[in-house]
Amino acid sequence: MSGSFNSNYNDVITDYQCERPEEYNFATDIIDAWADKNPDNRALFWIDDEGNEKARTFAEVSSNSRKLCNALRAAGVERGETVIVILAREIEWWEVFTAVLRLGAVISPGTTQLSSKDIEYRLQAASATCVVTNQANAEKIEAAESSCPSLKAKLVVDADRDGWLNYETCLRDYDDNFAPVATRGDEDSMCYFTSGTTGYPKMTIHTHNYAMGHIPTGRYWLDLTEDDLHWNISDTGWAKAAWSSYFGPWLCGATLFVHNGAAFNAQQTLEILQKYPVTTMCGAPTIYRMLVLEDLQRYSFTSLRHCVGAGEPLNPEIIDIWKAATGITIRDGYGQTETGILCGSFPGIEPRFGSMGKPSPGIKLAVIDDEGNEVGPNQEGDIAVQIEPEKPQGVFKEYKNDPERTADTRRGPWYITGDRAYQDEDGYFWFVSRADDVILSAGYRIGPFEVESALIEHDAVAESAVVSSPDETRGEIVKAFVVLAPGFTASDDLAKQLQDHVKQITAPYKYPRKLEFVEALPKTVSGKIRRIELREKEWST
């Protein structure tokens, strides 16, 4: 049974009200509530590459998180202090996440791909007092801790290690009698480090009420109920894990499906979808691009009913191929580390392939000009969220210790996302580019996404990234970096075919005047293509 837009989209948008409680704590208000309602309901079903399976009920997550709270408090970790968590998709990640929120501390998730230098910066910047990790990453912490005097406690989840708390020992030695902490809704609860175009990563601060901003994520975009088994293929260090691997699903009482694998493998992912009764799936567009290169007709997904994509725009060609094979339309969703879901192709809305969809419930979304005025239909501008007179739930509080960069995101009553788009006559938003990715060539403004979408429609193209390249005559021209699909070989003739293909698919002035075949594209840990890296390389030569 699905839940979301069973009524008219406009009615949902008009009637939607999000609570603004003075006190709120996700662990006590949501996890404990599900545990009390039905203690045997599964919160998590977990597998790994070796065929091991584990499960946790809401009651077990509730109890284990309270035991961890007692262990952390005994180690000196207090309310308001930052706990950095560097774990893969280990089942302990969810229990630690819940424990830190319950304690009233601030959780700062990080990917296991962080270097010791990265970790040292985070520990220092956040004045972190505790770090939680696994044996594989413990040495990185130890290499950094001598320069991090704020650090009081270290917890390792899968080993005995000198100077570290042991996870299983904590669960054994501490009881689950932990009094609720009455955290304020506007009290800090999360710190995500997010990279900008310059400088070190920013500390994006969310409050406890951020969780309530994900009610639309779970209920209206992921389309979840207590009956669903939801798989979000995301690194735990990315804010998308908070969206679709924690707050969104558990607000709805859904069960999370977790695969803790060594690396993403398209064939393995399809086999898992065929074997387990996953009903809903979320993944970055990069994942879907890899999946559709497989022979999808070999697989049967009898339980799967709903798929969404987020992290970057989803190419229409990929949506077409996936739907032809599965009967399911991948529904795009748009948001940021700094926000919850802002816009989406929600169930009940007629999808327009390539569109970001329509604004999320509780969000006043607009396309504005440099003066902060809303522009008309089909006019490009900056994507903005109205935050005055009342900020929507889910929009971040600030970049910690960085008032200047925080102020740079404001334009009058608007929060500026840093992305550009236009809105059509029917209210659908269409992504153009990051504000700093727009290519200006001979007076034309060219968004890379449209060129990439045209390229990927060619059978030879598995992935592409489009950036500006310097040109003496035009100022900038379009350059495409192309990863070939299996069975194709790079050649000048193929490059010419791809250029002609783009000319046929979209306006001829948008075709890539330069094209380079590459083995792989640079990406962030969350799977987003790092166009900035390609662009900087292009302009430095």
C-alpha cells in the first residue's frame, strides 16, 4: 500500500502543514514510538557480500542506542558536543546515529574514504569530542588525534583496540535505562562537511527539527509506509543517507534494506533486487546509468514498485530504458546537503522526463533574478527557497563559524541554492546547471546537462561530463569527456559521430567542439561528477 499523493497535488501543497515543536528528538519521538507501537517490526534488514544477513527491530535499535548513550556519557561525551562517525554501511551506523541524536550531541557523518588529514581537519574544525569508526579506519584517527585536544573518546565497532571503547562491550556492560534528553527543536543536531568551489569544506549545521523536514521525503517522494522494504544505495557519509537511509523511511515506519558491499557492482545489484523483496529503491543517476548497461531482460523484479533518483539531474534516456525494462518510472528529486527535498517528480504527478518535477510540500520554490524577483515562465534564473517570514523545516541553520559564506546564500527573503533552472507554464522545474557550470560561448548560454543528455542517447556513450574550454574566438566552447560503453573503441571517426549526434538531438550551437575519451570521470564519494575538476584542468593548460 502506497501513501503519498492519493489526492490532488495542489490540495496536498495547499493543505500541508509541518509541526514546529519547541522540543523534538527523533530518537525518542520517532524510534521509541515505533518500538512501543510494535516492538517486533523490523527497522533494518542487512546483508553483505559473504551472504551474511542481520536484522534489527525498532525495539532493538531503541534499546541499543540507549545503551550506547550511557557508554558515551560515561566516556565524557556531553550534550551539544560533536561526534564524528566514520563507518561504511555497517549496521552499527544506524544505532550510533540514533544514540547521538538521543544524547543531544551533534552527529557528523563522514565517508570511510576520508584520509587522516581530512579527519584531522574535521576533528579540529568541529572541536569533536568523540569519533566512532571501524578497525579499517582506526589508524587514520590515531594518526590525527595528537593534534586534536578536544577528543575525549574513541569507539571502534568491530575490534578490540588499545585506547578505544569496544562496541559490543558497551552493549554488554551498560543497560538501556537512559532518561530522555529534552532537546529543543532549534538545537544543533547534525554537522555535514560539504565542499564548496573554494576553500576547505563548510560545516553545514542542521537542528533537530531538520528531521521533520524529511516527512515529504519519506511520505511523498519515497512513497513509503510500514509495509515497505526500502533500499537506498548511498554512502553513509553523504547527506543522502540522512534523507533516504534514516529520517525519511523511519518517519514512515518502513524497513531499511542495507547492502554492505565492497564496491558498487551493477550485476550484483540487479541480482539482489531479484532475490530480495525490495519494494522501493533510491540511487544516484550514476547508478542507474550503470544498471541500464546490463541486460535488464535477464532479471525479474516482482516486488519493486517505485524508484527515485537524486544527486544530479537524471537523463531522460536512462528513464526510458529503465521503464521499458521494469515498467517503473524513475522519479527525480532535488535537494541539497543544506536542505531536505525541495522539488520532485512525486507519485501522482505526471512525469516529464528530464524535469525536476514540482515543489515539495512545505516549500515555496522559485526561479529568481539577480535582484531577488521571480522571473516568468521559461526564463532562466537562480533556484531559490523562500525562508522569510518563516524558514521551512529542513533548511540548514548556518555554515558554522562562517557568517560570510552563510550570508552569501541569502538574497532578500530567499535562500539561493547555487543552481540555475527555469520553470515552465505548468509549474515544472527544469535544471540548467550549477551557477558556475554555465558555458558562455559566442553569446550563447549552454547548460552542460542538456549536452550530456544528448550524448548519453548514443549507444556508444556510458557516461559523459561537459565543461567549458577556452577558445580564442568564442571565449569558451563546449568540451565533452566521454566514457564509452562496452564494445566501443575510441576513434576520431566515433568522436565525429558523437558530435553530429548532438547536433541532431539538440541545438547545433551546443555540440561539443572538443571531445575526449576517458576511462572514468572524477566523482565525489556520493557519485556526483566533479565537473569543476575537469574544468580547472581544461583552463589550466
